[in-house]
Amino acid sequence: MVTRQGSPTTRANVTAPTPECPVEITLAALHGRWTTLVIRELLHGDRSYSELRTALPALSDKGLSDRLAQLAEAGVVERDRRPGWLPRVRYALTPSGHRLGPVLQALLGLGSGGVGTRQRSWEQP
């Protein structure tokens, strides 16, 4: 049994994660299909929308637009609109976004090591 300061920890002492929990905040920023791949591409430097579309060809326009908006709202990505006859928009990771690089590397290592590959009891062989 796990103890905390000499006393047993019971289920009654365990509370649900709160939105202020740093782990929950990080997981919320990574939530959504394709999110980690968009971040992966931006870890290599700023990109235009079309460069991201080329790098992720299976991702729809709406999906990419939604992911970029979600990441911008979470403070992970910044949108830089450059003026000109043809305005150019570039997307880049914020300092917080760059700090997700080691997190994604760790997740890659866990996934490569077999975490999450066990067959679930409800799946057929």
C-alpha cells in the first residue's frame, strides 16, 4: 500500500484532475488527432500553411486549420502575418511549444518500446 507521510493513501483521498493541473494542461495542449504531427513539423522551424499541408498530405485543410487554431489558443503556436502585396502567414512554436519537443521524444520512446501495444481484452485476436 502506498503511504503518504506515514498514513495509508485511500481512494477517498484521490481527487479528479483539475484544469489547473500542469499535467492536464500539457495533455490538453496535445489533445486531438494530428496535433503531435503538426508540432513535430514546427519543431524543425517556422512553416507556412502550404508547407505544413505538403508535409502532412493526409491531413485535411479543415483539420490543419483546426489544429493550428487549437495550438495557438493553447499558447503553443504563434501566427505571424507578414504584410505585402500577397500577405504571408508563417506558423512557429512559442517557447512553450518548443518545450514540448522532449515530451514528444519521450512519448516516441515509450511507444517504440511497446507501451500501448498489448492487446486489449475487448479486441479480437
